[in-house]
Amino acid sequence: MAVTIPDVVAQLEGYLSLPTTIDYSQFPPSLVNGVCDDCSVLSCGCLLSENLAKQLSVPKEHFKCPVCQNKDSRLLKPCDSVRSIAKYLLSLKATLESEDTTDSHGEQAQQQQEQPNLTFLSAFNEVFTEVNRSDYNDNNYSYKSSTGTSQHSYNSRDLLQQPQPSQPSLRDETSTSPTSNSTVSSIQYIQKQRTRSSFQASNLTKLLSASPKFEKVMTHNKNSQQQQPKETNKELIFGKNFPFFRKLYQYHIHHSKFFPKTKLFINTGISPGLTRLALLSEKKFEVFSIDPDSPEASPELLCCGKNDGEYGPSYDVHRKISKEDIVRSSNFADSAQDSLELLSNWEHISCKVTENLLVIAGTRGFLRVLDLTCDGRCLYTYQCKFPIRCIDVSPDEKFISLGVTGKDKYTLVEQAFVILLRLEIEDATVDAADSVSVNESSATTNSGVSRISSTAASLFHPVTSGSSAASLPPRRSLRLTAFPFNLPYRDPITILQFSPNSRLLTVATALESRFLTISIADPSRPALVMKSQRKLDTSLESEGITDVQFFPDNRVMTLTSVAYNSVPIVIDTNITSISGTEGIAKPKLLLKVDEVGNTIHKCCASPRGDSVAYLDRSGTVYIMMCPKMGDSDNKRIVIVTDVANSYTSRESASMRFDRSGYKLYILDRKGLLTIADFTAGTVEDHSVTRCKIIS
């Protein structure tokens, strides 16, 4: 018989027919099957209506299954897939019934006369024969029915095509062929079934598109289908280019008022997500925003400010915090006036930037946490009794580490220790006219843990006439918890570096070139898990260990030094091999990078784990690629570009790979941003140039 949509619906009803209720009018009672939209699964594996299962589960949870006669069956869970199909089938059936009622009885009788008794195979053979004789290049085909009242048009992609003039037409064949009536009727029938099926599909689309969840899924699938070919193409280009071919983008993000003179910054920073760039001078700071997916777009100024509390989206529009607000959002205790006097003469030393925070360490032991989501407003001012030598911020923005060298009160012996600050930032709904809660400060003498809380909803004094309290951005509150702990050595701390998972902290010292790894999974009880030492160099040109970076696996790390015969190395910390609570791992040397020399200031590990970027103090940027760290025979080293030189490691440029490892970002102390893109094009592209190969 001919395949129609009502036949398909009837067959689906038979397949989806499940026990829905029990007919007690007969004796014995019998099950009534039907399409139900509340299909559920029993513990025995049978499917039936949830309403029926609840009736059978009274008064006991276990009941006799009406399908398989299992005596210990119970309701397990709903079957969502069958429910969705049943709901769609019921809606489709209702749509068909509504369409059938709107048609007139005369049209139904005419359609029944036109539909012959033919099989699906004969109709397919007739259509296939007609397709073979038709021309696939014609635009459309018009056909008039025997009544002369309806006309159907088909384009060149339809199954039925317009015949060539040299070939006999369909009307001529139907007049001579004894089976012409059957042929024309079968073609008409297939056309009408096709039109009706397309109409039903449009109703299904309308039914599904009414759901917002379906729209989200379709939008996500469409975006993923568009992004997947791009990512695949980039991965192929990267495999061909890296590390030998790249395209360079350069941007002067700081524009000086005096064109011939180039301003030099004391420190720079790049956020882990590559969306923020920071430039720091002795009195000012500037933060720029950048799109890591569009290297051709130049960075834009996000916010800027000064060390006296001024901040804003630009130097023309800025605000300033009053002294009362500085005291409220600080750890100043009884000597608030003395701290304000010291704060009036402090200068910046170093900075670290994340996606939402800018942390600046300065002279006189001051540390400031700035909110980048609020135009660089100061969230908190922390004062340490001893000078701060180095800082770092965890990638998850939950911890700040301070490297401090203090003196014993009685013996006057210097001692290196680390202060770990835990950040808790919350959104505040306090307006500018509301009162500010008083600072709460408490110290625990036994554990050495001090808690500092600050409500950052403070009053501001606008400098420009155009700013008002109503135009202030939303404010957030910050709570700090300090965890100080000593190191087993008196050597001053020069480097602090968090691991990618923010659970490990690496510490490097200056004179003896020691490097340690401390577990901060429990900040109140830090544990030393690895320690080692590099070669000593007491010459005046030596800077000791200059940088330490973890690989994405939080186990392998690379170290750089400026010392005699101290080339960069890649080591395995062996932290996972520790047995016991007090065990200390001994690192294993995996690779030496002799080709780049022993005057390396910075390093950066790729998130792919197979390459490392090194920065020489002369400004030369190297990339070392090794598919397997430890296999020195397969390592490749190239020179990517040259940036501004530096005299100390603190002045050196900042480097970071993007999240896919396709691009390398370098920001030097002259405010020049250099992007080396290894997926910008193929070797045939003139903008893609070759790197200088070292080995």
C-alpha cells in the first residue's frame, strides 16, 4: 500500500502503545494500552504509565508487574526519551486531525479518485525513469492537472525535471501509453504527499522552536559547528608553522606626550587570561584591555591612576579616595595618622595583574589591591612592618603571596618569611550615601593568623565636575586573611610563583640560589614538599635565580638564572612520589637548554606542555620546543623576535602564551606589545616570516 503520514502515525502509535490503565468493567479486569506521555521504567525493566504504577503501588511500594508478572516490581524512574516522542506524536496527531476537519468533503473525494492503487516500488520506478529522461540543468517544470485549476512548479533540484525539446514530452507519452493515467496519477500523488510532508515538518519546527531550551541548543550547535572548522584549520597551520614560521603584531600601547622621548616603566604584567595588560611607573599605573582571539585589534585603555588614590577610565576623567576611606579599607590600627604620612611618600615597585585585580607592591611596606571592574578603585591598602621584596597572585584570584625579610626583635638576626593573604571578594549593594561599617581587626597569637576585614563601599570625592555619586560603578567588598610562615633559611626571597592549580607555591632565594616548593592546600598549615639548590656565583654580575615557571601538569617546572655556567633547566619536582606527611621530594633534571646562554631573565611554559619561551636580558626571545621533556635530541630552538633590553629581572618584559599555545605575547618596559602568531597564515603568506633557527 501507499505510504502516507497517517499510516506512519498509526504505526508509531502501535510501537508506543503501553499499559496506561486497568478496565475494571470486565471480569477479569484487563489492561488498556495506549500512547501515554508519562512513561516510566520499573525495576523489572518494563515500561508503563506512571499513573498506573502509582495506582498499583498502593498500599505497598512493591507490586506485581502487569506485563512480566514479576511480584517485586517497583517504580524506578521516568523514561524521558519515550515521553518526548509520545508528546510529539500526540501533537502531530492533533495537527493532522485539525487539518482534516478544515478540508471540504468534495476535495477529499477528488483526492481519493486521483489516488490510484499502486505500490511504493512502482511509483519509485516511474519517477526514476522520468528523472533519467529529464535534463538536470533546466530551471523549472510546470505541470497542469487534468482539471486545469492547479499548477505546481519545481526547480532544477527536484526529482521531476523539464524534458528537452527534442524528447517527447510527458503529455505526449500519457496520450499514447496505455498506462498513462496510472503514471500521471502516481506522480501527482507523490507531489501531494511531498507537499503535505513538508508542511508537517514546518509545524514540527514551530513546535520545537517555541521552547527556549531548544533555541539555546540550536544556537550552541551552530556556533560549535562554525568554530570547529576554524579550530581544526588553526591546529593544522600550527603543526606546520610552529616554531619556525610566525606573523608579528606590534602595538605601542603607551602614547607619550613628548614624541621623541620614550617613557620607561619599572614593571609590566599580563593577566593569565590575556585580557589585561599592566604598565607600572613609580607614581602611576595603566591597565589596558585586549582580545586574545583578535591579535589584529590594538589594546584599549581600561583604567589608570596614581599612587595618591586617584583612579578612573582615563586621566581626563578620574576620582580620588579620601583619607577616611583609605583608613577604613586598610589594616591601619592605632597609628593611622603615621601610616597616612608614610603613604603620602610611597612609590611603586612591582605589580601583578589578573582579569579583575591589580596588585601593586611599593616602598615602606605598602601593598594595594585595585579593582579593575571598577575603573581601578582601591579595594584595600595593606601595610607590612617590613619591606616587601616580591609578590605574586594565584591564577584563581584567591591568594596573594608576599616575600618579606624581617629582623628578630631581640637578636636582630634577619629572617625570611612569606605572608599568604587569602582574598574573599563579595559584591556590595551599599550606596554612596550609606554608612560604612567599621573595620574589624583581630589577631591570633597562637597560630600567627591575622584576620582583616574591609567594607569597600566608601565615599568618593570627584575631581572632575562631570562625575557624581550616581555615576559611580558598583562597589565590592574585600576580606583578607593573613597566614605568615617562616622559611628554614635566612636567605632573602626574590621570587614567588604559584602553580596553575593554585595549590603549590615556589620560593626562590637570592644569595644561595635555593628554590623550594610549598604546598598551600591548607593555608594555615603549609608544608615543604620539595627543595633544591643551584650553583653559587658570588660575582657582581650575578642575579641568581631570575624566574621559575610551572608546566600545566603542576609537576614539571623550568628555572632560569643570571650566573656563571647556570643555563636554564627543566626539572621534574617528583612531588607525587612523596611518602608520608613529612616527606620532601628531590627534583630530577630532565633537560638543559645550553643554546640560549646563562643570562636569561624570564621564562614562560606553553599550555601545550611541549615548548618554553625564554627572554634574554638583551631582549632576545627564544622558543625551545621539545615534544618530550627529557629527550634532548629532538629539541628545537629558534629566535622569535627582539624586544627592549633590561638591566635587572624586575625590569624585563612579561611573556605569556595564550590558552591554546598558538600565540606568544610579550610586553616590554617601553610599552611595546609584541604578538607572535603561529596560526596567522601559511608559509606562502608574505606577512608570515621565518624565525632564526639556533638548533
